[in-house]
Amino acid sequence: MQKARFYQKKEDKINCLLCPHSCLLGEGKVGICGVREVKDNELFSTNYGCLAAANRDPIEKKPLYHFYPGHSILSVGTFGCNLQCSFCQNWTLARGRPEQAAEVISPADVLKMLENEGGPDNVPGVAYTYNEPVIWYEFVYDTACLLHEHGYKNVLVTNGFINNQPLKELLPFIDAVNIDVKAFNDSFYQQYCRGLRQPVVETVEAAVNECHVEVTCLLIPGVNDSSVEQEEFARWLGNLNPDLVLHYSRYFPHYKLDLPPTPPQVMEKAKEIAQKHLRYVFLGNIDLPGSADTICPHCGNLLITRSGYRVRLPGLDGNYCNNCGNRIGIILPGA
């Protein structure tokens, strides 16, 4: 166990300040996340270095489409989550326990894993993913600082449910994030996630000023897919930055939520609405020709083609469209 950051003592209890749940815990109690525990009147992270999964993945799998497209990234994750989504795709990790870890690693071990992959020119960095990296905060922070010093990139794939101060301290070491905005209505977060929407909104708004941001939204039919909600959602993102990438993902029944899969026409309608406010909108978890390709918003040139995780960049000259010469909001090595 590692002593946690961001908590305060309140008489005989501990108030965790990492995420907006602000769990108030007595001796021996564990937070909603399942991995922060009070011992001897102090708060500890019980999953520090507890590795649940480590793989070399296409960066598009995170998904990140405009950050090092076509590259691989080392993905690592642990157990626990501070939301309880009824449709969770990784519930075995989200609801798992640290003692299930196959091994316990250090930040130096992650650096060594990257060096064994051939260094930053071959694998540019690490994605903290699979479960929710926010509740792995101490390990992510220590590792991100170390990798940053050695020229590697750090990527968060997160639900964005974190308090402002922990986020503020972590963001200087983060190069890209994919933030999963579950819905753009408060009742959805309360009913389906046991969480709150506003802290996630604030995380997106903070991150766009610090690093590359892409947003994912799982469209669930009849629940968060209304045209009114998607209009409001896309307008908000577009006001932050029209180059911000939005991924709509198709829902399939999973975990505790058993609804019909999202109809393709609902996905296409959401994309149509979002494109009024955003230049780059993609559809995932669905086989629709061209739905994952990047098109130049200025001239319509095909910039990047994606088929599964096979990626080609026929229309780019560095960060510029090779047809019209306009700069494109894509981060490439060396750029």
C-alpha cells in the first residue's frame, strides 16, 4: 500500500478529496472506488503498482485519432473505479480487487517496459487505461513524472470524475486525454453511473487548455441519444475548440444494462448534428464506410484512412493538408 494524496482528517474519520464523491471513511473502510482504504487513521492507495493488464495497443484503440496516428502505445491498468456504470465494458477490472493483480510494478518498471519496446521512436509512451486511472492517481502521477523526464508521452483514458486540485497537479505531465462523457444530462449520471456530470464538464474544460483532448460518448438508445441533448453537447464542445475530436461509440448490451444496440441511423444522426459545431466527428464500434476517416474540413481531402486499426495518412504533409495547405489539428511525432 502507498499513502494516498488529497485527503483530510475529520475527527475520527478520513475525508478523501481525490474525486467528487468525497468519501468520509472510518477506520478499515474503503471508498466507493474500492481501492482507497483507511488504516491507522491515514488514507492509503491499496492498488499502487498493482497491474491488472499491460499490452501494446494501437493508439486508435484508446480511442485517439489525432494524436500520433498509426502508432502503438503501451497500455497499463489496474483495478477499481469511482463510477458504477450499469453498462460498464470493463466491469471485471472496475469491480475487481487489488489482490487479484498478477504482479506489482514500480514506475521504473514501466520505464523499462518502454525501453524494451525500443524507446520513444518506436513506442512513444504509456496510456493509463482499462480501468479508471483517476483512482490509480499516486502510481499514475509518479510514473508520468518519470516518463516525462525520459521523453515519453503520457495518455489518460478517463471518465474525468476527479477534483480540480488533483487534476491541476497531474495535467502538466499529461500529453493527451480521452475523456468519456457518459451523457450530457445530470439524471443519466445519477441513475446509470452513480456520479455527477458537472465535475466531468469541468475536467474537459480544464484539459483543453493543457493537452490534446478527445472525447468519447457511448450512445445508448432512448437514454442519452436525443437530438436535443446531442445538439447541446456538441455546441458546448465546439465552443471550447471546434478542432476537438468527438467519438460516438455504438452501445451493445453489457454488464447490467440490457437494451437493444444503438441503431446505425441514430449514430449517423448524432454525427450530423455534431458536425455543425465540430470539425472532426467519428463513429466507433460500428462498420460504416468512412465513419472513422479524417477529412480535411477546408477542402474535403482524405487525410487519414482507418480500417479497423490499420491506418494510412495519404493526405497529410506533416500537420498540413497536402491539397489545400491548411493546418490540421493533429499531433504527429516531432511536430
